[in-house]
Amino acid sequence: MDVQTMSESVYVGMCIKIGTPQQVASRRDIWDIRELLRNQHGVQRSMRSGSRREGFRLPDSDVDTMYWQTNHRVIWDFSQSEFYNIHRQAMILCDNSESPAGFTLLWLPLERAGQEVLSSCVRMNGGLYISSSKYRENVCASLTPDDRIHGPCSTRTDGLENYLTLDHDEAYCFVSDFWPPSASSWIDRCHSWPPLHVVNDIVRNGCHFVAIGHKLGNHEDNEWRISFSQAEYKLVYSMNHTQFITYGLMKLFLKEIINKELRDEETQLCSYHMKTAVFWAIQQNTLPQWCPQNLLAGFWVCFRLLIKWVYEGICPNFFIPENNMFLSKIHGQAQTSLFRRLYGLYERGIALLLHSPSIRSSIIDVLCNPRLTVCTDEHTLISEAEFDVELFREIHSNDAHRTSELRAELCMKYLHTIEQLIESPLTQYQVVSLQKHTATILECTAFILHNMYTNTGVNKQMYIADKMSRHMLELVAKFGFVSDMLYIAMFYYKTLRYREALSVIELTKVKLVQPYLMYNGYVDRERYTAAVGGQSLSTKMRQAVARDIKLYDEICYISELLPEQQSCTLNSSHTLLIPLYVLLHMLEFLSSRHVDTVRAQAALDDLQVLVHHDQGPLIPFYHRDISWEILGICQQMAGNLQAALYSYQQSLRQDPFHKIQTATTKRINDLHIPP
């Protein structure tokens, strides 16, 4: 058996499942540019972490978001306060004298902070300390019924752009600009990995504190855990692709073999333990070269290290080794049982991976064909069109901004930030992602400006706002997705320019019938490649890519959809995601009613056929609620109340993805159909 060939085969299989180097790089760049934009303004900052931030897109890849206030800063000793204006920023001092390694108490020496922090404090040792449990209670008091508590986080289930769902953990924490003294030994260990510039960047950005104490500590309810989430994703970024694939292999090994058929409460090992094993294995230089030919050898090194930890009952935290992450869970009989199970797997050798559905076929291919040669060149693993499908889906799903911040002045600040970013060195993925962010911010600004000045009664202001809004939306149509042309059609309809709206709709139709068009995940790969293959991502986005239309809940786009947007807001949803062709037919119907009743009826007929008969390509499953709703609205406006009633009832029967049931129910009650 040629172990190197088998390693290459598994590497190729994992690249297809987990991502090629190019795919992983694009995912990270897109998330990084989004975070950079969102953290330029306001007091609150946020940071994404978790598997998806690292570059994974497995079905259960999670998202973690950490939030903190910039006007509260944690320091390790009083001398560090000289770097701050203590009249504007609350100083919080670490006191880890009575806490286990990796945990600390947070002391407010000046007893001055925000109200949410002060209400979370307890008196201890003559001082005022921020209680982690009280802080969690205060933060979680505003949670929705769909949220649940998970460790230091509130967890909810989110819908994704590709219609999967995942758990999204949100942690409200504190930040320190300084590296923890208890982790200083980590800096001294970094001789071979990570590179010096990564070490310096990690140390320069400090750490965070999340609201959970050590289960065996003296102050569990009041302690805070030191979080290295920011350092960890930067370490994952610094891995070469074989190391990243090894990390993914360990995650799949955990899920599909070690924890297979175990309930959540029965599992002892978690993904964080796998990550820690990979970190230690890379830093200890136990493998001379991390390359595709050595993938299985790298996996075996990590697996042996994991078994050693379980045998000894010690899993040393990568940054603070004195923090034994097995201490409160893996000991006694549970430890013995887990070791026996892992050692039983170890005795099977590499054949144990045959029990993983994700890995099995890559091994069988080599076993059945010993003379097999494997090409690990990433350009042979995924076509240009397949890569672009994922890339533009990723850009669209990350093209989101906090709707509570969508105000004109903040939109202008966003645009100023983009102007500065354009001058900085950016990757091709960051450039095209920034281009789409710009289009979205211009589109939001255009509608916000119009809504601000519509009812002022000052003609000059209204004229200027209208002219600026039109210019912004023309720019959106020029360098956004093909589908973004519908924003200017909505604007023309909203401002009673019905013929102009219909003209834009006609032009949009011409672009949408091109045989190479990529709509959501659907594309004729050969025609797409022939038409735009090899061109820049910016050109592809402008000429060949269309997506569903996002309507943010705090912006009025057209009055006909205001009840649905308000229903979203009431139910803690913030965006309507409308299938492109549904909105196209709706706008054509609405605009034609004022200039061409025959065309209006034809548009309504097209909309009805689409909603009744489409099986997914044009109306995804999770968007059928809003699609039936829009059909009902148009039928009601046309005077066909029975048909409208049927459509509204169908909307209520769909998956409530958009949470518009309140609006739908009211529309039904307002029909007043005679018996």
C-alpha cells in the first residue's frame, strides 16, 4: 500500500469537501473586509470567529460573534492606564490571584462604568467586581424567545444564503489591548511557527474576556475566561493548506468516528480539542514537512497527541499550558473509558478512517487501484464556474449591515471608509467584495435620502435629494450585480416615473435571458466560461451574476411591501430576501397599471405561473412565503380577491422563513370578501 498516494488521494478528497486553497482564501478575505467595514464606526465593535471565519463551509460549521464596547478597557496593571483617557474610558483591572489558569476576576477600581456593567457588579474583598453570571443575565434579558443560553453565549439558529441553517453564538465580552502575562511563555515558544510577523500581530491585538467562570474555581459565578479567539483564527490563517486540511480531517474524525451516535451531553471531546492538538503538533515540529504526501502522517501525529492527553488527563491550552482543558470533564471512569475507545481505534491503523463517510471513498480509490496517480493541483479540482458560484454566494450573504445603523450620515462614513480602503493593498476577492458593499451602501443611501426629504415640502431639497438618489442608483446598476438594476426600477416606481421603471425592467429582462447568466447557484457552466471565463471578478459580477433582492427592514423601498417589512421587524427578522423574478414581475405589474393595463395583466399572469409552478430554480424553498405573499398583493390590487385569499393562505402554509405571518393575517382580515 502506497501511503503517500493514499495521503494525496485523501488530500484531494478533503479539498473538494473542505475547500481548495483558493476557495479558503476567498472566504476569509470576504469575511475580513466585511468586519473591517463594520468596525469603523460607533462604540460597539464585533469580531467573527468559529469554523466559518476560519474558512470551513461544512454543514455544521458554526459562527461565533463577539461584541464589546470600546469605552471599556481591561488592563493587567495600573501602569497601563496611562495609555487611556480615564475620563472617557472605564478602566477594568484583572485580578487573577484567586483564579485557575486562564481565568480572572475583573475589578472596577474607580467604580465608574456603563450602567449595564455597574448593574452586573458584586462586592468582593472590599472592591467592586463585574460578575460574569450577572452580566450574562443582564445581556440575555433582551433576548428573543428563539435564543437560548450556551456557555458564555446566547445561541440562535440562523438561515444561510444557501438555505442551510446553523447555530450562531453571540458573546458580549470585554477587550484588553495587552497580551496576558500568563501567556508570555507562548511568545517564547514561537521559534518555528507561527512566523514572527504573525506572533507580533497577535500580541499587539491583546485578548478578550468572555462571561463564564471555571467550574472548579472558587468564584465560578464571578470569574471571566480569557479568550484567544482572535489569536486562534490568525493562527489558522497562518497554516499552510495541508495543515488546514489536517485540522479539517481531525474535525471530521471527531464528528464521524469518535462522537458518532453520541448525544451532545455524552460527548467528552470537542472541536476545540482537535484544534489545540493541531496547533501543538505544528509548533512542536513533529513532522518535517506538511505537504499532501504527508497528510495522513500529520493526522496520525495529531491523533497520537490526543491519545497521550487523554491517557494523562491533561489537555494543555495552547496559550496558557497550565490551563488543563480536561480538568472538569475528562477524569476518573470517563477518562479511562475514552482512552480505551481511542486506543482501540489507534490499533486499527489508518484503516480506521474507512469508518468516516467523508474520507472512505478517497482511501478505497487507492486500495482498489494501487497504480493510481493523483494530481493535487487545485486548478484541476474545481472549475472556474463552480468557484465563482460559491464566491458570489459568499459575497452576497456577507453583504449585510446592521440595519439599526442605516442612517444617511453613517452611510456616508461607510463610503469614506471604502474610499480609504481602495487606496490600500487588497486581494482580488477583497476588491470585488468591497465593490458589492459599495453598491449596497449607495443603494441604501439613495432610498434613505429620498425618504428623508420626500415630505419636507422644500422643493429645492427634494430636487437635490432626488438627483443624488438617482445618480447613486445608476452607479449601483453599473457596478453591482445584474439584479441590482431592480433597485433603480423600484425608485422610479416609488417616485411615480412609471415609464422609466418599465424601461429599466425591459433592459433587465434582456440581461436576464443571457444563456451564460449565473442566478443564485444555477448556471450553464460551459456558456458561462465561454462568455466571461478568464475575465476579472468585477466584470463577471457586473455582466453575468444575478442574486435575490435584499430589502432592509428600516428602509421603505415601495409602500406595497411595508407591512411585510414591519412584520419582519416585529418578529426579530431584519431582511426580506425576494426572488429576483418575483420582484421583476411585481414591479412590471405595479408600473404597467398606470400606463398599460394589458401589459399589467400579462405581468400578473407571468407572476402567477411562476409562483404556482416553479420547483426551485427561480423560487427557492425558503422564499416561497414571500413569493405567495407578493402574488396575493398583486391579485388583490387587480381586484381578484378570491385568488388573493388563496395566495395569502398558501403563504401561511410555507416555511415561515421571513416571519411575515403578522402581515399576511392582517391582509386576509382586510379582504372583506362577501359570503
